[in-house]
Amino acid sequence: MSHEFYQIMVGAPTMSVHSWKQLAIWSLEYSCLKEHQQEEALGYFKDAWKDFCKKVVDDYGDMFEFDDNTVKSFNVVKAAEKYKLELDKGDDKPWT
């Protein structure tokens, strides 16, 4: 990973997971790889991305409240219980 790529990922407050995905795809599309290598790399990346998203949902999905497949709120209490964290007074309300 280049320094510039890293700076964008961690330094831009507007970067989202979708932005990271798009940046990774562009880095493959505009790489010096031959066309068949790009296709192979993009296929690998898409498979790895699906695995990553599934793992995130499997590991953290129970901490969120959903409404029609949209995140409604984050349940701080569930997160604290899962990771055995102590909550400060007043931190027991869901983040919305």
C-alpha cells in the first residue's frame, strides 16, 4: 500500500467502507497488471469483500437495531456485554 493510499484511508473524515472498496477497485483497474491479471485480481477482491462483509455482519450485527435493512441505532449495552466493557453512567443509551 502506498503512503498516499494510506493517507486517504485514515486521514479523510468522509471515507466510508464503500469509499475504501471503491478506492481498492480503482487501484486494481488502473494498475500496471495485464487485463487477465486485473480480472483475476478483481474476482479475488470481490470474493474477499463478500467474506469481509459477512464477517462484519456475523460479528457485529447483533449490536445494531435495524429497520427495513437500514441501521436504526447501535446498542451500546449489547456491545459492552459482548466485549466485557464497563459503561460510564449515562452511556447505556443506544447511539442513533
